[in-house]
Amino acid sequence: AQKVTQAQTEISVVEKEDVTLDCVYETRDTTYYLFWYKQPPSGELVFLIRRNSFDEQNEISGRYSWNFQKSTSSFNFTITASQVVDSAVYFCALRGAGNQFYFGTGTSLTVIP
Amino acid sequence: DAGVIQSPRHEVTEMGQEVTLRCKPISGHNSLFWYRQTMMRGLELLIYFNNNVPIDDSGMPEDRFSAKMPNASFSTLKIQPSEPRDSAVYFCASSFRLVGSDTQYFGPGTRLTVL
């Protein structure tokens, strides 16, 4: 079975704080892909990152970083020095051997100025 | 390059009416997905196509929903007759189905309200 769990429903932080969004996944496939998407208040879904199961290197893109750990089946997302523009719902997703994506329920992040 | 295009962006209709949502995928993409998003159920995959062929429609709620992809650059999702519980945001996404390169890119969504 394929499943993504985002246990944090809502998070509020004060601007400039760091925040980590958790994502735990389940799959029996040996090859799989993990994704993060951002959904700002305007509603569109914006692709942020894709990782494949063979690449456990952490990734940094500006204030964003991702920590992929197969040992704990986690793919966590950290925003450093958060800004109000980071306020959005963030979705983690998994694709296994098939073509279907499995999305988590999302984490709503509010950055308070 | 143009992203995924959806129309209309907003649709308000009355119960019992037919609703048609449209999607133009990114040029060159060979997979297309229809999702529905509601507060209660989150993002649900309704159906997806590979090379214009429906592969998995198990997410389609019931017979009132149908989807077609007559060519590589156009798809429709039809609801007939519509019901208030169909109110949601409907997203279309496309990807280029190739091992290791299949990120889904989403359209802006159609916000459907059925009165």
C-alpha cells in the first residue's frame, strides 16, 4: 500500500523563525519518488521538489531544505528564516511503480509578521 | 512556456445542470490527471490518462462523472447532472511519463459551485 502522512495539520510561526514540515511515507516499491508542493492562498499547486529513492542527499534551495531519510521513511521540509510569503498549505506526495500520486493531507503554515 | 490551462476558472451552476471542465496540458506531456480538492477529503485523484487512454478511473465518484481525452492537447471532465456535493476545486495536471522524469504540473484549478 502507498500512503503519505503529514501529521501536522496546522503550524504557526513568527516571521524569521525556522519551521520543519514532516512527511512520512509508506511503500513497498524499491523505486519511488517523493515530492513537495506548495498551495498558496491563491489556490494553485506549485511544484517544489522531487527526490528519487536512490538519492538520499539532502537538498538546499535558498531558504528551503529537504531531509530524506529512508531509514525512517521520512522526507521533511524545512524553511529557514520564514517569511509571510511562505504562508501556504504544503503537500507531500509519493509516486511508486505506478503513475499515480499519493498526496498527504497537507500542512497549513501561517507565518505571522 | 505555457503551463497547464484550465477553463473556466470559476463555475456557478444550479443542481441538475451539466458542467464541463476543460484542460489543456503542457505541450509534449503524455499523462494527464484530474483531481478534486475539498476541505473534507483533501486532494483526490479522479482519473488519469496515458497517451490519451484512460488508465485508472477508480476515483471517479459515480456515473454522473465522465472524462475524455480526444487528443494530446485537450481533455474534459463532465458532470451530468451536477449536485451540490460536487462543489469543489477541480485540478488538472500533466506530466511527461518517463522513468525518473514525471513531475506533475498543475493547472490553476476550476472552482465549481453547485447551488
